[in-house]
Amino acid sequence: MTTNLASTPSTRQRIRVLLSKIWEPYRSVPLLGWLSAALVTVGLEQLIGLPLAHVLGLSKIPALFGAVVILSKPALTPSVLLFMALIYILPIGIVARFTSPVANRIAAKLTSYPLIVTALAHLVLLYAVLQIWCDISDYRVLVARLAMISIILTLSLNVVNGYMGEFSCSHPGFMSVGAYVASAFTIVLFVSENRFGEALLPPALGPFMFPLALILGGLVSAFGALLVAIPSFRTRGDYLAIISLAFMFITKSFFENMEVVGGARGISNQPDYATLPIVFIWTILSIWIINNFVRSTMGKALNAVRDGELAAAAMTVDTRKTKMTAFLFAAFWAGVAGGLFAHVLRYINPDSFGIRKLAEVLAMVYFGGLNSVTGSIVGAVGLSLISEALRPLDIFKWIIIPIMLILIMIYRPTGLIAFTEFNVERLFHPKKKASEGEEHAAA
Amino acid sequence: MEFFFQQLINALQLGSFYALIAIGYSMVYGVLLLFNFAHGDVFMVGAYIGFFVSSGLLALDLGGLIGLPSGVLLGLVLVLTLIISMFLNSLVGMLVERIGYRPLRGAPRASAAITGLMIGIILETGNLAILGPQRLSFPQLIQSATIKIAGVSLTNKKILIVFVSILLTLALHQFVRRTKWGMAMRAMAYDYVVVPLMGISTNQIALMTFALGSALAAAAGILYGIAYPVLDPNMGILFGWKAFVAAILGGRGSIVGAGLAGFLLGFIEIFTAVIFPSTMRNLIAFAIILIILTFRPHGFFGEPFSAQLRL
């Protein structure tokens, strides 16, 4: 029976074999190879994208990998797919494959330098790809910035909900505190408008003081987090969820009643400081710091508190300090994300930080995966892109995305990539030849 | 003093809605240890079902068929609407349980909370997609009349709403205390693991819990429609979350506790609106809840227990 099966493989098996054969050479492509291939691709799009789009009958370059065009004008599907194949898939495939020996050699050489040099080299490449990709349209710039802000937000919520295992609902609250404080700071100091009067400092100084505004927002938000952190000493789990929820409603209601910052109408005229490079730098900074935090002793203490508070206390973990640090730390980053968010949209009102935002952030955390930095990045970027790509479906978008999330929850209850460590060094390492790699995996 | 009683009856009315929704939350939470975040939207669906059932019944023109005076007819329509919508909405609740929660039995509780949130969004958007964004106005099921008792003027609507909600709360309490089904529910709340060994089907009890909660939510929806005859797809969100807070405030799985906490929430909201500007209502109400929970972390009637987060 088994021999029979083996001799006549089913179509599914055949496809799997075929796919693995195609994939074979790509196993030895290091991250550096992928990044340089992506760079070639976006460069190609910049150079010949528009003429090619015209030839294929598209009015402009499809902004988000063609999904929007396919959904709004299904007749153009073949030309969009062709465009995607010619501009993205083929060049990436070819370049990644044929530069992989060189890329491996460079990656191997880079490993002899300190990690920071290697990381910087990769980041510069990544930023170049992002910058060129975003050059095509302002829409891409907006989507990229919002996606990166979601990464910060999701990561910081994952510290509390994933690593510490609480169900905190207060993140939109922290975010709004950061957003309002940072907005007030920049508007009062650097913008002349009728609510706060003349600018107190020369506007040219603004971009340099912007980090200060964000950090201030983060600190105030962390201070607000004390309101949630202190009750968390006495109570865990469900009651903490309520306390954090109440905190979220309180902050929203508080800003609705603060006429100084516009009340329910919100506050606008934030200066345009949150440009692509700035948001990129803050995102990388947050990933770096949060990743180090969760891999530190304190991060392990978080896991210990999650898995058994009494046992953790018995193992000399100071549970109070741990909880406090986690909440304040998460709130700080949520505040920074809020400040960036306010300066990207340049208009905020209390309604931007309500239940919908909460559902969005929670969805990103649980979609990507608990207790995992990689998962948070995947979840944040994935959900932001999906929700932008499904925009032509109008309100049906809000039926499809929830259904998708429910399916993910049913089949992978802890999210797509849960409980993994984000190992930067491993990421940058040159890839061995496929056969060696297999031996490595077997060992 | 007269003003005080006026506000008191308003608070009782608002509290009735919170109480009825909170009981649904509290039962699911008590029996399955789940946050059923879709419950606020189940309340919304209940109100819409009530709208369609009552409009259908009024259009059928039962009065012409049987020949009843219009006052009695309206009463009959109200009772029928309540019964039919409660039944239909319990089906909705069971569907939510079957699709969103049963596949996640044994999964981390937070995952189930996420599916609940998502089902809530599906219900809202589905409603928006099917019925469009315009608001519906609930048919008049009661002829408004004002009764004056000792200088305080009460409308019959308010009395009916408070009366029905207290009646339903007490009926449910008796059901849970006195019947075998109720005993099974309490057993499940007590020990999740041992109950199946006693020959009780966990799934059946879960379905019944959802059905009962949703039926009460439908009643709350219809009463809401009687009090404020405007329905819109997002009406369940804020109500749902506040009722959820009330449910936790009442203590885990305590029906009377959830009811009382619902009424308390109504009181806090109405009386803060009297003293402070009404925009401060949520701020102060939630601040008070935060203070209460800081000093009584497990609610009014809950026992101190540490919920095991099975993550």
C-alpha cells in the first residue's frame, strides 16, 4: 500500500515537491541578499514602473501591490498580476538567486565586525528600500508610517499582554496621553495659530526638539500608567482588565472635557515633523529596546510572573517591581507611538482613541503572536497592509478582517508566530548551503 | 425632593438596561470564565429583532382579526414581541457560542476574548451592510401616560421598564437557584473540570447560558426601544462595555450582584450628570468604579479567587 502511494504521488504532493525544488536555491540567500534584491526591485519600479504601467493599461503604478486595483476594477486583474510579476517577483527572484554567493560572502565578512556595524548596514539597506518604495506616491508614505507606528504600539502591548500575560485594555488611553502631550508641546512652542497663540521658539528649532516632545509624551503616559499599575499589585487577570478598560474610558472622557486642547472636536495643526526617516528611526529604536528588554532578566521575570506569580515570588522575583516596570515601559512606548501618530495625521480627537482603536491593537497583537517580537512586527504590518488593501470593499472590509482573525484564533489560538525569540545575530548570519543547512537542522 | 425622585426613576430606568445586559455578561463569565465581548452587539441585534417583530405584529393587524380594543392589543403585541424576540435572540446567542467560542474551548481565554470582539464587529458591520446607516425608529408599543404619585410624575413606560427588568432578574435568579439546569450551571461555575464527569454536557450548558443571556439582552433591547425609540447599529458598543464593567463589579457569576451593579451604574451616571456637566458623566462614573475596584478587587458578591490565566 505504501509503495503504491509513493510510486504515484498525488497532485498535492507533486506541487509540494515542485515548490520545494523552486525554493531550493533560495534557502542559501541571506537577509542581505533579500534586501539588495528588494532594492533592485524598487529601483526598477522607480525607473520603468510608470511606462510599464501605461503599457499594461494601468493609469498609475499600483500603490499597494495591486490589491486595491484588483478589488475596485476586477477587469484589470491580469495586467496588475503581470505588473507584479515583472516588477516584483521576477527581479527579486533573479537577483536574490544570483547574488547569493556574493551576499553570503559579504554577510560572512560583516559578522567579524561588531553587531552594531552589521545591523547598521542592514538598516541602511532596509531604509533605502523603504524610501524608494515610498517615493512613488504619498499614499505609500502614509501607509508605511502608520504601519511602523502600529509596530511600536503592538510591541509595547505585547510586553503586557503577551510577556506578562495580563489582558490590558488601556493602550489607546496611553496612546492618547502621549499624542496630546506631544501635540501640545510642539504646537505651543513651534506653531503660530489661534488656539495657543504665537510660537514661543523659532520653528526652525522644531524638528530637533521633536524627540523631546515624544519622550515627554511617553513619560507623562507612563506616569498615567501608575493608575493601572498600582491596582495590579492586588489583583490580576480579569479585574485588571476592567481597571485598564476604565482607565481607557477615563482618559478619553478626560480629553473630551479638556476645552484647552479642543474637547471633543480635537486638536489639529501639528507640525509635519513625523517624516518617514523619523518614524523609521523611532520604530527601529523601539524594536531594539523592547527586544532587549524582553530578553533581559526583567523580561524573563515577566514570563515568570505570567506563568505563576507565587512561584515567581518564591524564586526571588520582585513581582511588584516587575509589574510596575512592565506597565510603565509599555505605556511609555505607547505614548511615543501616540505622539508620532498625532504628527503623522496632524489631527487627533478623543474618538481616535476609543474602542475601535483598542480592537485594532488587540487584533494586531493576537494576530501576530503572543510573546514574540517577530510576531508583533508581522501582525502590525500584516494587519495594516491588509486593512489598507481591502479599502475598496468599504464596510465589508470590517466583515472580512474579523472573520480572518476568528479563523486564526481558532486554528492558532496564540497567533501566527507566538513564543519565539527575535534573534538579531541569527538573522544577519550568512546562510549555509542548502545541504549543510539541513544537516544543521537535523543536528 | 421631588427632583430627586424624578432623577431616581431615571436612574432606575437606565440601570435596568445595564442590569439586564450585565446579567448576560455575568452568567457567561461565571460559567465559562469568558469575556463575551460580543454581548453588547447581541443586545443591539435584540433591539433590531424587537423592531422587526413588533412592526410585523402591528402590520398583521391582530386587532382586526380578533376584535380587541386598541389598548389591550398594544399590550398583547408588547408581550408577544418580548417573547418572540427573546426566543430569536437566544438563537443568535447560541450561534455566537457555536461559531466563536466552542472551537476555542481550552484555548487561552484572551483568544476567546478576541473572537468575541471580532464577532461584535461583524454584527455591527453586518447590520450596517444589510440595513444601511439610517436610524430606525422603534414603533410605539405603549401609549404614554403620566402618573402623579405624591408630586412626582412618573411615566408608565418607566415603571414598566423597571418592573420588567426586575422581574426578569428575579426570575433568572430563581431559575439558577431552583432548577436542575441552574444547578448544572452553578456546578460548572464551581468546577469546570469535574462537571463533565458527572454526566453533564459542558456544551449544552454553555449553549443554554448564552441563550439565557441573549434572551435578557433582547428584552433590554426592546425596553430600550420603548424608552428611546431610535436604533442604530453602534448603540450596543458603549452600553455593552459599561454593562461589562457592571458585571465584573457585581462579582463573578452573581446574577443579583450584576443586576445591582447595573442599577448602581445607572445611579452614578444620572446623579453625576445632575451635579456636574453631563459630558463629565463617563469620566466620573468610571473613576468611581476604579476606586471601588481598588478597594474591593473581586466585586460586591464575588469570592476572592485568582482567575487562572491559561496562556
